[in-house]
Amino acid sequence: MGRVVGGLDDISHLEVSYHFDRVPVERIETGARHPRGNTDWPLVGVFAQRGKSRPNRIGIPRCRLLRTDGLDIRVEGLDAVHGTPVSTSKPYLAELGPQGRKDQPSWATEIMRNHY
């Protein structure tokens, strides 16, 4: 048991991969749409957004690791619904994060401003 989660006590954040299992196949989006339905923002494709109705229905957010409890991993800030099937997790390592300048459109900054 300890081998699976062993060493996580030294990690502050995780990347978690999960399946948007509550998104019906018929709700998957493949075209452009206005983020959050706001027509003040431009039409952009689903891969330029962080919506759940993605063709692959896979989410890969980062979150804070609070503690481990046996095989359970307790986190905070995971952008998922309770009970969502998790595929895997791995430690977030700063050296593997984005390097150099980071750019994003102003509408994305506006959406994320009060996300947490």
C-alpha cells in the first residue's frame, strides 16, 4: 500500500487525470463557441477553452495535495465533481511547468479571476 502513495508527503501539488463521465456523448462539442456562452467574447474552439464537453472528455487539472490516507489522496482545488473517475495522478514539478512567457486572451483572465 505505501509504495503507491509513498513520498507524496514531500509534494505540494498534483496533476490529476480524470474522465468527464457525466458529459453525454451527444453533448460533446467540436465546433467553435463563445466561452461560457458570452457573446462579448470571441468564438473559439473547444481546445482553446477549459470546458468539460471536450471530444476526449478528459480533464487534467493541477491541485494542492493536502494529505494521504491509506490509498486515498486528499486534495483541494480539483476542478471536478465529487465521484468523478480518476485515471491517474502525478506530482507537479516546477521544472516541468511552462517555461518562458505565458500568454492568454483577456477573456480567459476574466473567467479565471474568481475561479477559486
